[in-house]
Amino acid sequence: MDGILLFNQKGELFKFLRNIKQNIKREVESYDHDYILNVSEEDFYQYLFSKYSLSPLKIYEDKIYISE
């Protein structure tokens, strides 16, 4: 999820995070029940985590500016 603006272009971080949560839920529900019952819980968790996790913020103090 690199390259995502902090507030999803419109300052709506809550909606952005809720959308990620819904995407995860949809993906899990899209799998066959047998797959979910038989897949390694840790492997599945790691897959989802790597796909949907967000990178921590990087603040570059030397690039801070105010615009009007």
C-alpha cells in the first residue's frame, strides 16, 4: 500500500481505514470454507497482514512548509 496519501486525498482517514477493513472481510469471505478450515492460521494471517498493512509515517522536518 505504498504511495497512499495520508488522508486519502480528501482528509477522510476514517473512511479509508474502514474501507481497508471491509476489503479484508470481503477477501476472507471469498475463500471456500474448506480452505479457511485447512489453511495455516499463521500463514493466512501473515498473508493478509503483508497485503493490507500500512507503513508508518515518515516526517521529513526539513521539507515542512506552509501554503495558503
